[in-house]
Amino acid sequence: MIELDRVTKTYGNKTAVRDLSLRLEPGELFAFLGPNGAGKTTTIKMICGLLFPTTGSVRVGGFDVRREGGKARQLLSYVPDQPYLYEKLTGREFLQFIADMYGLSAPYAAARLAEVVELFRLEDFVDDLTERYSHGMRQRTVFAAALLHDPRVLVVDEPTVGLDPRSVRLLKDILRRLSEAGTTVFLSTHSLDVAQELAQRIGIVDHGRLIGCGTLDSLRLQADLSGSLEEVFLRLTEEEAPASAL
Amino acid sequence: MSVPPVGQFRLFLRLRVRQMRNTGRALLDQSAVRLVAILAASLTVWLFVYVVSHSGFSWIKGYPQYVPAFGGIIGLLFDFMFVALGMMLVFSTALILYSSLFTSSEAWFLLATPARDDQIFSYKALGALGFSSWGFLLLGSPVLLAYGVVYGVSWAFFALLPFFFVGFILLPGCLGALACLLVVNFVPKRGKQLALAAGLLVVVGSAAWVYRAAAAARVQPESREVVNQFLGRLDVSQGILVPTHWMTRGLQTAGQGYLLGGPRGTSGALYYLALVWSNGLAFYLLTTWLARRLYRRGFNRLATGGTLRRRYGGARLDRALSALLGFLDPQTRLLILKDFRTFRRDPAQWAQVLIFTGLLALYFGNIRRLFLSDIDYAYQNSISLLNVMTTGLLLCIYTGRFIYPMLSLEGRKFWILGLLPLERERLLWGKFAFSATGGLLISVALVLLSDLMLGMPWLAVALHVLTVMVLAVGLSGLSVGLGACMPTFKETDPSKIAAGFGGTLNLVVGLFFLIVVVGLMSVPWHGHAAMTGGYEVVGAGAMSGLGVTSLVGVGAGAAATWLPLKAGAEALRRMEF
């Protein structure tokens, strides 16, 4: 569903992502981890067609993101770490805009809108202007918008930051259910416990290079450790740092 | 299930309408005062321009023998106006589009949806056009209406005026949009330098053009041949292929009532209207067609054209400013330097100041060439006063747009400044010193240029310089003080803070202060000169009267500086974050 083939991305003379190859299957929940500045957000932006690879290619649902970006973006939803909402629209008007943008028919859009409002418990504030929303309310509204059109690929950047424990629980349940229903979820996070709990596979990127990718057990083998994901992550990124400095 | 382009266009249109409707409702529900203040300020400016234009046209109509190039003066004025307003539209659309297409979070959001690139571009471009054409409407419409009223033109002029306006906005707006797209795509790393070079080119080109036109305008208007030669020299603005001239010709023929065709087989107003619209729409299509190919490409280039972490170092300008402020204590100096760095690293901010100051300098530098040989000292007297007012107005805009939002913009990082071992009010003094220094440099230079070019006597020069100094200091105190009394910490966009209730109130109070100070410090001398018919101040009474009104003006300036700053410092001390 998501294919990155030998992708490299440079910013001027700096390389943000280096020769990254990755293939995600339908229904897979993939966690993408890495220290700050490792290249996670650049990778996500290339998957969404916001940035183009310097070399290599990115495909979503079989569509090349650069050449057939419109078709690729029709299949995916992206929830950034700092989501955007139109301040002068109500939550409901924003959701309706998204439904129209994805070309949902009026009756289907109305039904889906009611579903997501209930799912994310937006009833109390969905008719207020979004400029009055708290961070948690904004995040829930953005997730509702992202799921409105039943995307086949969901790309999420740091979804749990600023959410209360109940909202985090809700979010984790929803991501798990989406994956079970066949949606591919690409989750970039610093919350290693969330990644450990949800992900079927985990990729670790450091200095733009994918230094580990697989199940938690395979990563443990690679790191020669039997501990938690946190210990594995620290070991692998620790090993990578001096090598990349050479 | 992708949405066709027409559907997307309607979708974006609906989005815009909903946003405007909700904004209007929120304004009415939460701050009707703000809405009234905005409307009142706009109406005041509109009426002011109308009254000045009405007097000007009446004078031209009443005394044609004093007017250079008599018969062609109206067309010439219209050409000047449309060229100037067109330039303003090109630059403002390009600047607004640059930030809304390439740096706004809305652009990041929309580009990740299935919205087509040309549709996003079109939505943003039309928004930028609407935003930047407010100035065009506010300044252009009263001039043209005054012309229509004074000359008693045909109904067709008034009926077609809105259509000419809207049609004309498309062309310079699209030119600005096109420039923005091309710069981002082909010189993403040198955009700032290119914008500066383009600005300089426009200023130098305009100066050369005005110089040529002025040289021609100073000839004796009695000879028909000379007049034709004069009009011929203005070929840049009057060429058959120049859109600004289509506007002029179209409105003039509409004023004469020629809709379909004029006398001796010349074209009618509708022909020029069709020219303006067809070219505007064709240019719009070309720009959106290019945007489909270049927008996302440019977005990618701009995002990745530089290095991951751009290195900013100390600049010579910072060191020069630091040396200039050597008399201040180190903490205040550091705060001023921080504000200066923020300001100079945001081209959208300083470019506006630069363009306005450059245009004023251009006008002041050439005014003598245009008028002095033909018009007696009474006119020179009023022009110099008008220039002081204009400089004051520039100061009002500068402090209202850039200085007033400065304290609100500290809101989200107040935990840094709030925890520093310094008194909170020092923040205010730092911003005040920054604003006053910039304001003094700009305004004194402009007024000196204007007065020297007009050859004003030393007493008038001294009074004018003192007036703008009081204005620069007083308006800085007002903006910084009121900014601290009515902060908007949630907002991060300075233009929105300036357009908010506090910003609008600041602008209205600033305009009132401008009228009071100019009225006390400059108007008495000009009034005396107009009444006595000379520049000599006759009698000890008159001289002491001038001294008293100037002192009262300085006192008003001191009050406008001290009182808001004191209130702001008090508000800042009590503020919780």
C-alpha cells in the first residue's frame, strides 16, 4: 500500500533521508521511530506528496505520488503534529468541507459525519467556531476529518502529544480497529510505549538512514537485547551515532 | 470519487463565503465597536481623499490657465494613478501570495488533500487579490467619483466604474502572482534579493519616468505643439498596449457618454472595458495554467532549496545598531537588537516599509520639478504641509502595523522574557526605543527631502522636523503602550493583531494625535503665511503665538508618549501568563 523505493531527499547540501526502501502491506500498522531531526517528518511529507524525493520513488496504493499525486492523495489521510483547522469555521463545517473535498455523496457524507462525531465525542462543541477549541478538541476534530472518507492509508505524526489519558486510549483503540479493518497506518511517534503496544512492525531511522525494521522481536535480536522497545531503540541509535559521524 | 475542477472551485468559493459570514457574525456578536471603528476609519480616509480630489478637480476646472498640459491633465492624472495603484497591487499581491501559498499552514493542509494545485492556487490568488485591492478601492474610488461629480459626467461613467475597477484588479494581481510563482520556482534561494532588486528597479524606473514627464511639464502650455510633445513623452503610461491607459480612456469615454463608439471613429467605453476584462481573464487563465505545473514544484523547491538548518550569524547592521545604541544599558540594547533581528529577517514586514518610504521619497524628490515653475508660493505652502501630513500618516501606519503587535507577539515566549532578571517595563522601553529610532530616521529624512526640494524657509523646515519628531516619538509611545494594555497573546499573525480591536483603536487614536500635533505645530505657520501672502513672520505676537502652539504640541507629544507607556508598564506588571 505504501512503497518507498531507494528514496533519498536532500536539502541543499544536507541529506535528510538516505536511500530509504520500505514496503507496507494493506492493514499493517507500522510505527516509525527516530531521534529528533532523523528524517521522520521529511519521509512523511514525501509519502503525502508535499515534498518530492531527490532520487527514488514513493507510491501509495500503486500510484506514484509525484506523477499521480491526486489519485494517491485520494486514498490517504494525513494528521500532522500541528494540525490545521479553519479558525472561522465550526467543526461541523470543517468536516463537511473535507467530505465535499473527497467527493462523498450527500447522504453518505451525512451518515459518516454523524458516525465520526459520535466516535470522537465531538457533540458538545462541533457547532462552535474552531478558534475556541482546546488542543485536545482540535486533535479529535482533525482525526474525525481524517477518517471521514474511509482512507486506505492513514499517516499520523505524533498523535498523542497534548492528549489526556482517556483521549490517548480512545485513539489507540481507533488505530487498532482501523488496522484490523484493512487500513494501512503509518505512525510516527516518540511515544515508544504506544509503538510497542500497537505496531506490527517498527522502523527506526537515524541520520536519514533506516537502521532497523521489523517486529519488536527481530529488533531485539538485532540489538542483542531482550528488554523493552526503549532499550532497543537506545541501543540501536547509540550504535548508529558514531558510525554516521565518520 | 474525485471532485471535478468546477466542483472544487465551488467548494473553495463556499469555504470563503462561510468564513466571511462567520467572521462577520463573530464581529457583530462579540465586538460591534470594532466593526464600527473599522468602518468609521475607512469612511474617514475615503471622505478625506474625496474632499481633496474634489477640491483638486474643481481647481483644475476653474483655473485651466495654471495647469500644465491643460487639456490632457485629467488623462495624465488618471494614468499616473492607475500606474501607481497597479504597482501597489503587483507588489502587495506577490507578497501576500508568497506567504499564503508557500509558508502558511493552510497551504500544507490543502496540498495534502486531493484538491488540485491550480484550484488551491486560484483560491489563494483570489483571496490575495481581494485583500490587496481594498487599498485600490479605498484610494481610487473617491478620486474617480470626485472627477465624475465635478465634471458632471454621463451616467455611464458611474455605471461602468465598478466593472472597470474589478476588471483592472485582475491584471496587476495576476502579474504579482506570476512573479511570485516564477521566483519561487527558478530562484528560490535568491527570492529576497530579487524582490529587492525589482523594487529598486521600479523606484529607479519610476524616477526616470517622472523626471522626463516633469521636464516636459515645465514647458509653457500655450503652444499646442509643445503640449503634444509633452503628452508624447508620457508614452510609458499612455501607450495603446498599456492596460492603465485602457482604464483612463475607457473611463473618459464613458464620462463623455460614448458607450459603443466615440467621435471620428474612435472606440467607445465598452471596447476599453472589454479590453481590460479579456486581457485580465486571459492572464488569469495563463497564471492558473502555470500554477498547475509550477505550484507544487515551487513549494517543494522552497521547502528544500536551502540547507536543513540555515545558519544566521551576526550582521553588520546589528553591530551598527548596537554601536548606535551604546548609550543605553546592555539589557535594553539586547531587547532592541532582538526586535530588530526579528524585523529584518521578515521581508514581508520591512518590504512594505521600504516600498512606502521609497514611493514617498520618489514623490518628494520630484515634486518641485512637477509644480514649482508653474504654481506660486501659496501652492508650495500647502504642498509642504500636505507632505508633513503624509509623512505623519506613514508613521501612523508603521507604528500601527508593526509596533503595536510587537508585545502581543511576545505572548507565547513570555516565559523566556518573563523569567529574565530584568524589570518587565524595560521590555516596553526597549520596544519604544526601537520604534522611535526607526520612525525618527525615516520621517526626518523624508521631511527634510521634501522641504529642501520645495525650497522652504528655515523656520518652516525646523517646525516640520520638530513636528515629525514629536509624531515619531508620540506614535511610538502610543503604539507600545496601548499594545501592552490590550495584548492578544493567542494570535501569532501580526497583521491580524493590527486589524483587531486594539489595533484599530490604536490607529484611530494615532490619526487623532496626528491631526492635533500637525494642527498645533505646523498649521499655524502655514496659516500665517497664507494670510500674509509671504513667508516672513510679521510681528512679535505672531512669533510668540507660533512658539506657544509649538510648545503645546510638544506637550501633547510628551503626554502621548508618557501616559500610554505608564499605563502599559502598569498593565504589564500586573499581567499573569
